[in-house]
Amino acid sequence: MRIAVLGTGVAGQLLAGKFAELGHDVMMGTRDVTATLARAEAAAWAVVHPGVRVGPLADTAAHGELVVNATSGGASVDALTMAGADRLAGKVLIDVANPLDFSGQTAGLPTTLLVEDTDSLAEQIQRAFPEARVVKTLNTVNASVMVDPQHLAGGDHTMFVAGNEPEAKSAAIELLRELGWRDVIDLGDLSNARGQELLVALWLRLYGALGTPDFNIKVVR
Amino acid sequence: MRIAVLGTGVAGQLLAGKFAELGHDVMMGTRDVTATLARAEAAAWAVVHPGVRVGPLADTAAHGELVVNATSGGASVDALTMAGADRLAGKVLIDVANPLDFSGQTAGLPTTLLVEDTDSLAEQIQRAFPEARVVKTLNTVNASVMVDPQHLAGGDHTMFVAGNEPEAKSAAIELLRELGWRDVIDLGDLSNARGQELLVALWLRLYGALGTPDFNIKVVR
């Protein structure tokens, strides 16, 4: 499948690399290709992933049959606007971003969230791009767990999906299975992304308590 | 130990009954004893739990060496005020309540939370009763799981505690162990209760997706 990964941070890099490894035709999008490739770690990443083209957001979105939003949550709507509503229309848009507010960050304190349980970033994106088929998933784990759930307890833990369209969720779940996710819970429509995004408030504190981001939750039932 | 359970809802009843079964000297407090015992299910509960006295909030708080807040989250500070700051001073106060806003509830929609990730009910209680030794725990599961974690996957799932005072947390953890909790994660000071309380946003949606409140999360690491 032709997959567009928007965002060149750690999540974008790991997802793009993994999708390419799985045989997909992957392009990774950034606001400013020159500036991104001037970053030493991004340039090094590009060298070892020659199969993944790095391009502008619009070209990348045009490339993808399926689009992944791996941009920073606070900048996601802007980045998707640059990608272009017409290039997202009709496509499954997997939103893995978290609405984190880094503005008040001080040493030892978790960042806060930009949403309450009356809205979510995923719903904001869906409202801004009504023709995109938004599915929220993967935001509840570190990027290293997103792309390789099996390395943690043999994959015996849970991923959530939420979205308004069953077919779009099926496509997202199929991709999750390719990544190695076995236990996927469909929470329902996209308003349930509020639960997924608010879990990040606990995630940040568990990161602090456990001293590692390499964990996940399993829903025991 | 002399334990005061404030609140006569399902959580209060199950906790008081279980603590009594474990050999503690338990009293259960309510705003209006006559009105509570006029409720058929509460009266029936009292009949089969003769070892648990039901009394006014103030008398109950005076009885307890350790106090459990199992009142409705939106009414907790009021109920604790009726219990009396002087009767809570110096005592471990285990807060199991959730700051749920039932005002906007409509069929099929979860209730919303009264807090964001910049505050929590537990911190509000600690600010209102600075001499109480508040520990947040048990709010992340249904009452049936609180008092009997072993019936679910043999107890292989996780409980969280947060509080400002290590000794108070140790007392709470000891009580959790008596209930059967094996995996208890200390998140740190009481501000971490924000993570525990915001998890309820996901819990409510999982309840909807799974069709049962009889589940919990395990932190896989």
C-alpha cells in the first residue's frame, strides 16, 4: 500500500521505517525538507532508510492511499492544512498524535493536555477535514512499542481504535495486525478518542514512576 | 483496625463489608441515617452485615483510625466537611471517589469529569483538609474489583496509589494487600492522582465497549 507518514519525529521515523520493512511504498512528509535533512539524526535516518522518500507535506499526502498523522499534536491541524484537505479527502487518516501542551513544562512535571473529556485532537482533525476518514490509534504507547508490540511481554497487551467509519477502522486494524498487535479493542465512534488521549495523563506519570517509556496496558477482562 | 467508610453507595457497602470480613472494626457513615436505612437495598445490606454500624458522618469519622472516602465525587468535599476536619486530622484518608459530572448525562453518552489534568479531586480534598493524610487509590476499578481483585485473571492486574506522605501510602498499600492486590504502583505525590482520575474517561468507554464493568488494566512492563 502507498502510505504517507506526516511528521519526521521519532514516531514518524519508526512508523515509516517499519511500514517500508513490511513492504509498503512509504513517503514521509515534513514542512521543510531542507531543514529536516539538515538535522543530523534525521539525515542519518534517511541514509539508512533509502526506500523511504522524504518530501513536503503536500506531496507526501498526495502519495498516500492511507495517511498517518505523526506530527506534534499541538501543530497537527496546521500540518494537515499544509498537506491539503483535498489530498486527505476519502482517505483513511490514522491519528497517532497526542494533544500535549509543552508550554508549561518544567523539570519533573509532566506536560499537560490541550483537551478535556469534552473534545479530542482526533475530533478536532475530523471537524477540520470532514472528508478524511479519521481513526485514532497508537497514541497510547511509545513509538518503540507502536512498531514492535511483540518485544513487550510477547505482545500480550492492548491497543485501542476509535473512528466514525467501520471500514476505515478495519483498514487501521489490518495495519495494526501487520505491526504485530493482537489485542485491539474498538471503542466505538471518534468521540471515544477522548478516552485514548486522556490516558496519556496516566502514561506520563507511569513513565515517571517506572523510569522507562517501554510499557503498555493490557485490558484484563 | 478501626475503619470509617464514608458513603453508603455500592463502593461504600462493598468496602465496609469486606473490611469487616477481614476482621476490622468498621463503621459506615451517611448524611442521614434514617433516610439511608429507609432505602430498601441499604436496609437489606445492613441486615446481612450486623457487624458494620451505620451512623452519621461525624460519628463515623470519629470512629476511624483510617478513613475511606467512598462518597460521590461531586459531593465529597461537602461530605468530608460534615464529617469534620478535626476528626480527619492526622488520619490516613483513602480517597476512592471519582470526580464525575452526571449533570450532562444522556443515554449512551458517558458522564464527563469535573477535573482536567491541572487538578484532581484528591488534591481538592487535600487542600480542604490539610491535616488529613490523603492517599488516592482504588478509583480506577469497579467496586466489585476493588474488594476482590483475585476473581479477575487471578489478580494479575494493577492498582495505583498516589499521596504526599510515604507512611500514609504504606498504610494504604497494606490494606490493598489485605484486599488481594498484588501489583501496586506508587505513582508519587498526590498530583499524580490526576492520572488516576483521568483514566476514568477511558474506563467509562471500555465499560461501553466491553459491556461489563468487571475489568481492569495491567501495566505490562
